[in-house]
Amino acid sequence: MEKTALDCSETWSRGAQSETQLTAATGSNGAVDSAADRPAWDSKIQYVLAQVGFSVGLGNVWRFPYLCHQNGGGAFMLLYIFLLLIVGVPLFFMELAAGQSIRQGSIGVWKHISPKLEGIGYSSCVVCFYVALYYNVIIAWSLFYLGNSFQYPLPWHHCPIDVTINDTVKECSSSSPTSYFWFRKALNITNSIEESGEFNPIMTGCLLAAWAIVSLAMIKGIKSSARVMYFSSVFPYVVLFIFLIRGLLLDGAMDGITYMFYPRLEIWGNVQVWRQAATQVFFALGLGYGSVIAYSSYNPVQNNCHRDALMVSCINFMTSVLASLVVFVVLGFRAKTTALHCVAENIRLLNLKMANESHQPWLPHFNMTDPSSVSIPAYREWYSQYRSFLGPTITDCNLEEEMNKGVEGTGLAFIAFTEVMALFPGSPFWSSLFFLMLLNLGLSTMFGTMQGILTPLMDNFSLLGRHRTLLTVSSCALGFLIGLLFTQRSGNYFVTMFDDYSATLPLVIVVIFETISVAWVYGTDRFLDDIEIMLKWRPPVVYKYLWKYVCLLAMVGLLAASLLRMIFKRPTYTAWNQQTASETTLEYPGWALAMIISLIVFASLPVPIGYIRSVLKSRSMRATPSPEGPGREMHRELYTHCNSTDQLESNSHHAPPQEDAGHHRIGFLPVGNEQYQLLPQQEDEEEEEQDTGV
């Protein structure tokens, strides 16, 4: 992949803040962020852990296994790998290269390419703030469960007793101990989003603690958060491997793995499966948040960001597979335990039925005196043959139906997993380990999300950059105050709303504009030239076509599919009904739909506002004559990349001096080991590349 030195006849347009210069970039109000003054990672492993910690989050543990399970198992994995290679990796590499080259946060990067595009960075910041609001609530839930794990038996192991009737609480006996503890003890949830209820004081305290942890870990920027990453990024892998080893020893583990990987290739014809796979690729890598750009902006210029893109993407996928193995091993054990209990209960009822009935055409062929010896397939075969004789009291015991219960989202972590851990010997230890893992997964992603907010603001506004600590603490305090919305009794419904709608569409819009900016505004050839200067080798030309066509069309298709789904299928949420002790699907009321639309519009609005503002500012500048003469504000310079064997003049290691406007300026701009010759500027070139600003 090595490329020979370029000839001096090859030229391309560059501005005073060109990517290839990698010199000081000026913020909107005069803030200067030079490479020398910018913070940097202490080591490469620190940076990799930060990127992996951000991209590997709670979605790898509960969203990917659920999608894999619901959409064809192994077939969904193949589809996911395909989309990861042709969409995920190229876009991830694009963000890494842009941040490392320009050495700015998301606002500075896109403003650097063109002032008309600065709104993209602001949209990323808004979406990051949305995600931070509800993500920290999940961390608060993990803190609550972690605090309740240090007791034996675990508080969700048995149903509590209602002292007024001296019997089991009806809501618990009608559902399960884990569901009751989650919905009633942890959330004390209302029956719908329209019933707000009072604040949950315990959960409010946990949310305050979660924001305090984030604030303390990030108060000194990447220097403090990176040290925490050594633990928060590595510890979840240790726990996952421990759970996998423990789970493989359980009865039913192989049933879970078989159920997970069984391929159903017919799902490839379903458009919604493609939409879900693309969305998962999109969220798994953290595209559009600005956090990837922020982290890579602290890298040395010569860092191999292409290798980083491949490595982090691979680690992310392998983590999803590892988490899925753990999930389905545990769910297989849970499902088989429940199904065997069902068989034993039905055999007990059959023995009573046999004692009361003389004529028994349905007499089982298996041993009725020893229920533990009866296998699930044998029972189901007998049940399917004689179900018409048995009446409603004798039920089927379906292993697959048990596998389907409590797999999605928070239900997996806080209902299904807690139920299994209550069955383990030494259950408090396993419970503490699991929720400590969730806490670390959430925190590592939360650090990256907050970095996607703070870094662009500090880069773009000198006042905020000088008061990093105050900005960090103020952002966390604001996040806590707005986050009180989620600590109401109806707060879980708002978490679902934010998770499903506040980030998806705005992030897709952001990435579409990012791709257009690089591929069509700045130019893929130029971008690859800049990467070549950084890496000293040119990435494969296939990236040019992936960025220009494949990725862009894929993201537009994902946006269209998501919009059509919202239009033709009214948004719904899952509510807990206290009277029936079961989950029901309800439609969002009108005010909630208005809230969803407002969240999407507010996050997407900075893009058109930034464009309009830049156009108006440009017209105003053209209408106002400059004291240096017309057109000086938009002056462009042409540099030519010279062969390293060329003999440079004595001033080749210094920036070109400012000369009279009437004379051509000739000199060389040093960039590491590369040299750029300043060519004569023509009058008709002043308006060229006006939109790109580079």
C-alpha cells in the first residue's frame, strides 16, 4: 500500500486552516487550539481502551442478543457482519481520521471543512446530551441493584408477605418475584405515562450519585477519565468470561446456545431486519455522537487510525458475540429450569386427576412417580397427542416460549438475569459481580458521551476552554436537574421514549451530513490525500466509493425506513399494569407524540440554522468592503506537495512571511517530513472552494 512521493505538478486547494497543515485552528470567538497545547493520551493502550469503552456499552449486553435472537440467530450475525464491513468500518474510520487530522471536536471539525456545516457539530452535542440524560438513569438503576445485592437471600428471590391478609402479595404471586421487585420496589411504576406520580426518593439519590461519579471522573478531562478507563473498560470482560465459564456448567446452557445460533435465512428478505441490523451497527460504534472525533483529536498526527478503526470494530463485534453467549447460556438455564418446574407441576396435577377419574385414555407412558425423570420433549409429545382430553388445568411446557420471556432491554438485566442469579449458589456474589459489570459498562460509555459534549464546546469557545472544571460540573448538575424527569414513578416510560426516538433519527441525519461533507463537499480524493500525509501510506481506493455511494445510500435508506415506520405505525411503549400484574402495549398520548417530535426537531435544527447563518454572514461580508481590498477575507492559497528529494530554499522551515498584496508569495510550509510549496495566487481563484473553507 506504500505510495511513491508526489510530483510537484500535483496541486490541490488548501486554506489557512487546512487539514494537511495540522496547525492552530481558531474557534468562533478567537479561541486557539494548537497541537502543542492540546492534551494528549499518555499511551496508545489508554486511547484504545477509551474508544473500546465508549463503543462497548449496555447495548452490546442486551440489545444485540435480543436482535440476534429475534431475527434469525446466525443469519442475523452474518447480516450484521456484512453491514459492519461496508458501512460501519468506513464511517468509523472517517470520523477517526477527521478528528485526528483537524485536532478539534465535532463542532470544529465540520466548521473547519466548511462554515456552513458547523451545525452538524452542534446537533451531535444535543444528541449526546439526550443520551447522557437517560443513560445515567440506567447507571442509577445499576447502583440501586448493586446496593441491594449484599444480602442473603436476595430481596427479589421470594415474594413478600402482605401482613394485612397474611398471604403473598397478589401482584407478586401473579407475576414473579423479580418482576415485582423491579416494577414495584425499584421503580414503583405507574400504570401509564399519563400518570406521573411523585418522585422516587431512593432512585433520585442514586441518580445524584451517578452524576457525581461522572463529574469527578471527568473533572480534569481525559487525564482523569482515562485512568478510570483502565478499570471500567477491562473489568466487564473479566466478568463476562467468568459468567460464561459458570454458565456453560449449567443445565440448559447448550439449549440456549443452539437457540441463539440456529440460522433462519428467510429473515434476509425482511426490510425491518435490515433496518434493525443497520441501526445496531450504527449505535454499536457510536457514530455521529462526536465522541469518536473527540477522542481521536487527542492522538498524535502519525497515529495509524485505519488500524484503530479495524481493531475497535472487531473488538466491538467480538464483545457482542461474547455477551450474547453469556446471555443465552444463562437464559437457557433459566428456561429449562422453568420448563422442568412446569412439567413437575403438571405431573402432580395429573396424579390428582388419575385418582378422581376411572377412565383414563390419556394415561402417560412415562414414570408418574418421579417427575424429575421426565424430559421436556417426552412430556410435550404426550401433551400434543392428548391435550383435548386434559382440560385447561394441564398446560404445555414450551422451552422456546420461556426463552422469549424477558429478553429485550432492561427486562433482560433487571428481570431475567436477576431471576437466574437468585438460583445460583452464593447468589449475592454473582449479583454484585453482574451489576458492578453493568455499572462499569455504563460509566465507560458515559465518559465518551460527555466527552462528545465538552470537547467541542471547549475547542470552539475560549471562555469555556479556560474553565474546564466549571463547565464539567455545570453540565453534570444540569443533567441531574433535567434527569429528575426520569425519577418520577413514570420515569421508566420516558427512558424508553428517549432511547427509542430522541437519538435514532437525529444521529442518522448527522451521519448523513457528515458523509456528504467529506465525500462531496471536501472531496474523497482530498480526504485520502490528507490521510496519506498523516499515515505515510494511502488507504485503499475502495473507501472512496464506499463513502460517496454505499454508506450514503445506506444511511438515507435507514432514515427513510425509520421515518416510514413512525408514520405508518404509531409509536407505542410497554407499560406495567398493577391490577393484572402484567405488561401491556399502549400508544403514546398526543402530548407525548408532540414531545417526541420536539426532541427530534430540536436535535436536527442546528444543521439548517448553521447553514442559513453562514450564508447570511457570507453575504454580509461580501456587501461590506474590506480595508485590505475586495475579496481578502475569502483569500485562498494553493500548495503543492513536493518530492522529498527536491532542494528547498533556506526559508523552507519557516512559515511564509506576509508580503505586499501586489506581489506573489512563494515559500514552503513544513508539515512533519512533508513540504508544501506556496504557489502564486490568481484573481479568479479567490472564489474557488469558497464553500469548503479549507
